[in-house]
Amino acid sequence: MSDAILTENLSKRFWRGTTAVAGLTLRVPEGTVCALVGPNGAGKSTALKILLNLIQPTGEEARLLGRDSTKLGARDFQEIGYVSEDQRLPLWMTPRQYLDFLRPFYPKWDEGFREKMSGLLDLDLTRRLKQCSRGMRMKAALLAATAFRPRLLILDEPFSGLDPLVREQFLQGLLELTQEEGWTILLSSHDMEELERIADTVAFLDTSHLLLHEPVDALLERFRRVEVPLVPDHAGARNLPATWLEFREGNGFAHFVDAAWSPEAFAQGLRAIGADPAQAQCVRLSLREIFVVLAKQSQRDRGA
Amino acid sequence: MLPFSVQFRPGVPAYEQVVRAAQRAIATGRLRGGEPFPSVRAMSREFSLTPNTCQKAVTALVNAGLLEVRPGVGTMVAMLPASDPATATSELRERIDQLVIEARQRGIPLETLSRSLAQAWNDLEPNESDE
């Protein structure tokens, strides 16, 4: 499988000296959905804009569909769809007029596929965009970015400000694209529940740095919230495994989040502090909870 | 319509939830041996999951011996050999032991545990759980 996106040590430092992206190394194989998550201001949008050649990187390079991102031109954008967070649309047009305007630029424009997507998204094509809600505008933007069957679709915060029904329709639209041959999606988002369903991998960006990039399933599998009774005069919370986060004691119990849970290592760790593994309660974390744990941890690491 | 549905909840890998729902459908006879299993594409649409996730669920079910891939035909629910009750029970013994140990540690009396078991058993009865 070839890589739809490959960046090595990608960086962006603005002229005032602010670093927006620091040494980003990211590989997104073709045919997968990668979610870029991270706190506001982590550098997600900047990273996406570098990939799309909208801003120039200051260090190293990125390759999209095998081509240098700084050399992407009109021909390449016939294979790349992009919807930005504040996508500008010609508000005086109706979605139909806008789509008719775009069509001639794309040799691979597929009216049949566009039709199917309009149906899935349930979009009224005849109302002026100026009079459309945010949800309808986002749908129009998604239609415009997918009607030419792009091989790579990049979305910046696609779900923000959408009501649950529109979110579901939007999700269905994205999934329709994944039924096509040779598609890849990279999206930034804070909507963890949607991501848990649709993303194959999650890349966590914080203060310009990539903290992790791994399969959603693996991430969900390795996190557990643990509650375990402590024996009196136990060895105590010294030399705890580094993967036990947010460790605290109270009322004879220890509470923590294990970020590298495996039955064996976990039992061993508990015995070391004088707790009985059989009495431990382990609960899985949702992607949203994992995000909060990681963001807090990263904040603590920076403070230290 | 697919022969089984999934109520997704966050925190458990989506493919695992599909696997469990399919196992349940097979255990209750809603899906029978020799019947076709839904395609990756159909599941992807119905459950709003990517094809990768659905493929992963199918692979897990094939590895567990619950599905068979017949070239040119598709994925079928496997015909399970009628298992010898004695062997089957002994295979489950270890998990039963574990369950009993946990129940005793938490001070759950046998009566309550049996009731929960019976409840879980009845919940799987096809006639009652048919939506």
C-alpha cells in the first residue's frame, strides 16, 4: 500500500518566531481515514495548510500522493479535495450554480456520484448559499470537494457547528467516499464520538508536536481507568510505572489511568504496590476521555 | 436490512462491537450456518463505519471459525459441528471458575449469580430479543 501523505520532520515557524508545527513526521497510507486531533492552537490547521501548499513549510518536506507539497499545482488539485474550517463560498450563488461553475475544471467530475452524494446529504441545491445555514454550506462545500472523486480528501473541522442530524448525513457522505477505489481522508476534528466511528488512526498534535499516531482500536485497547483497594501500610505510590497516569489515593483505594494496559504488566504493577489484581476494577476509556487524559498529561509535562 | 444490529457505545473498538453483535446473532440462530453474511459494503453503510473497520470484524469472525469465505460466492456463516456437550462444558470450565471467584470476592451470593446467568441466558432467546 502506498502512502497518500508522507511528511518527514515538517516544520513551520512564522517570521515572528512562533513555531506552529515542529518536526511533524506523519504517514497516512492510502485507503485509510486519519484523524488529526489536539487542543485549539496545537497547529492542526497550519499542518493541513502546509500539506495543501497554502503556506510554505520552513523545514523539510511533505509528499501528497507521491508529490512534493510545495510543487502542488492545478493538475494535482484535481485529485485532492479540501474543505477548510471557514470555507469561503460564493454566497450569491446557489449550490447548483456553484457546482456547475466548478465542473469544467475537473476532468474526472462525476455527475452520477455527485447526484448520489446530494441525495445522501439531503441538500437543497436551489437555495442561495447566502440564505443557507452553516450545515447546508458545509454540505455544499463537501459536495464541491468530492464530486470529482478525489483520491485524497482533507477536511479541517468538518463537524463543528453541525446539528446531530447533519453530522450523521455528513458522516454518511464521507463513508460513501470510502466505498470508492483508492481514497484517503485526513480530517482534523474535536468530535471524538464521530472519530471513534470513522477514523482508522488518530494523530495527536499538541503545542506543535506530534505526541502519537496510532490505530484507534489500539489506542482504545491500551487505556484503562483503574480503581483498586490498597492494603494498609502498602509499599505506597513510589516507583510507579510511567504509564500510570493521574495516580491518586483516597479512602483506601488507588485510582489511576493505565496508558499501556496489558493483563500481565498490570497485575505485576499492582502487586508491586501491595494491591490485589483480582480486586481491581478496570474500565475502558472513550476516545474523548483518552484525549482529555493525554492533553492534561502533556500540559503537566510542559509545566515540569 | 441486515440480520443483526449494533448499538454502538464509545470506548470499545467499533469492530469488536460488530463482532459481538454477529456472535450474538449466530448464537441466537438469527444467523444460521450456510446463510450468507452481510458484505463489508452493506455493513459499512448500515453501521456508518469505514470498510476497513467492517473488514476487520469479518476477519476476526473468520479466524474464530464463525464465518467462512467461499471464493466466488462470498462470506457465509460457518456450519458448526454439533459439539460434544462434555467437551464444550470442560472448555468453558475455566471461565466459569473465574466468574465464580470474582463473584465471591465481591460478596455476590450464588443465588444472585445464578439469577444473573439465567437472565443473560433468557436475553439471548431469539423470540424475546427479536426487534
